[in-house]
Amino acid sequence: KAGVTQTPRYLIKTRGQQVTLSCSPISGHRSVSWYQQTPGQGLQFLFEYFSETQRNKGNFPGRFSGRQFSNSRSEMNVSTLELGDSALYLCASSPERTGNEKLFFGSGTQLSVL
Amino acid sequence: AQSVTQLGSHVSVSEGALVLLRCNYSSSVPPYLFWYVQYPNQGLQLLLKYTSAATLVKGINGFEAEFKKSETSFHLTKPSAHMSDAAEYFCAVTTRGRALTFGSGTRLQVQP
């Protein structure tokens, strides 16, 4: 079974641009969560999608948005990029809603904002 | 509210020595607790989880953790460190229906 796939692996953008990151969960998994990882702030929860609906949302500004498609694939969008958005963005999937479920993580997308 | 504190951002041990990584949690309701490991340039991988069954939880690669409610702790241990254990370790807490809250991580270095 293929693992969680995130594309692209690396991305370089400039301030003010927007970016879309993609995540394909493990086959059969219906929940997809996104996390931002930075050296200063650690791992911070962005949002969780389950059956195409956002179920949980972290404390990030509205510039961060996401969606989930009927095949459970998910995209995350960041508009009007700021230098502080430079981070590793991790996607994780699980069969059901998060809680006591084990999360399966992708290798992440490393975003650099110049 | 839920939170996790990992004591020590860096821990260094000799190969063959005991590994002890500390985690304390805060939760207003009974928590689920996890330890994840992250190797360089990779995502996180689950080591073990506590979900209110046995308080001593055994995980992969010889790691185990003990849930101590009185101390609000969930420390991770391994009797004998191996070079391949060098990585960053994250403790995480959640309650039903909520997203995981991660600690700040502990980087484990294993000296030959």
C-alpha cells in the first residue's frame, strides 16, 4: 500500500504570491490533517478534513485554507505569502476522524518564501 | 485545553545506555497520548500510543512509555540505545474529537 504522498517536495516562492500544496492519503483513509513545522514554533495544527468537510481548524489566519476532494485527496492553499510562512508542511491521514487514531505522515513539502 | 511539555530539547546518550525522554501533559479530560519519531527529511512515524488501556505501553524498536496520571507524565524509555535511534522525538496529546497537540520535540543524539 502506498504511503501518504505530498507534492511538490520543495517549493520556492516570493512574498505576496500564493501557493497550493497537494496531499494524497493512503488508500481508504478518509481523514486528512495538515501541520506546519518550523524550528521556532514546532508542529502546529492547521486543519483537518473528513469526508470533504473541515472538522477542526487551528489558530492560523484566513490566508491559510484547504479543501478535500471526493477521493480524499486534499489541497492546502496559502495566499499572500509572508516570510514567516517558510516551513515544512506536513500532511497526515487516518482511516477515521482523528482522536485516538494513528496518523500516517507524508514526508512534507518544504516551502521557502523569499 | 490540552498541552504538552517536553523537558530537554537535546538529549545525548552513549550507545547501549538507557534512553529517557520526558513528557508532561495537561488535559482537562482523560487524554490519549502518543510518541512520534522523525528522522531527517522524513515525516513523523508513530512509536506508541496510550488510549486508557494498560498504563505501560510498548512500541516499536524497543521503546516503551508509562502513563502516570498522578504525575501527568508519559516518559519514553529504551533500555539500550542504538545508533539508529538518533532522531527527533515528539510527544503529543489529544482528547476525543480534537486534533493532536505536539510538544516542541527532543533531539536524541547517540554517541558511539
